[in-house]
Amino acid sequence: MSSGIKFCYTCDTDEPHRPLTDNEKVWLKNRTGQKNVDGYFMCEAPSCRNVRTGFNKHPFDPVIRVPLPD
């Protein structure tokens, strides 16, 4: 599934999402212990940054939010 408008579990609305950057992928791998995080997207709504996959709108409980870049 490509980037674009997807349902955001935390916003409870359809929001723009984008694939994770390389640095965000490294962070998510370290956070979750998963070896492949290529299928994850981040909500681009202001103050959200929730992580989801293309098919699973709520893959983590509690939700995981990508930290703001330095």
C-alpha cells in the first residue's frame, strides 16, 4: 500500500501518511525489535506522528509515535 490518505487510529480521521525515513526506520527497529519495518507509515497530522502499517491501523498497544527529528 502506498503513502497517501489513510485512517489514523489516534486522530480518528483520515489523515495523510508517509513512509518512514531511514532514520525513523532505525529508531522503530530499535524500539520494537522487529527486523523489517519497511511497511510502516507515519501520520503527518500536526502533533500526531502515529505509526501504522498499510493494512493495520492499530499495530501497537499502546500506540507508537515517531519522535520529532533533532
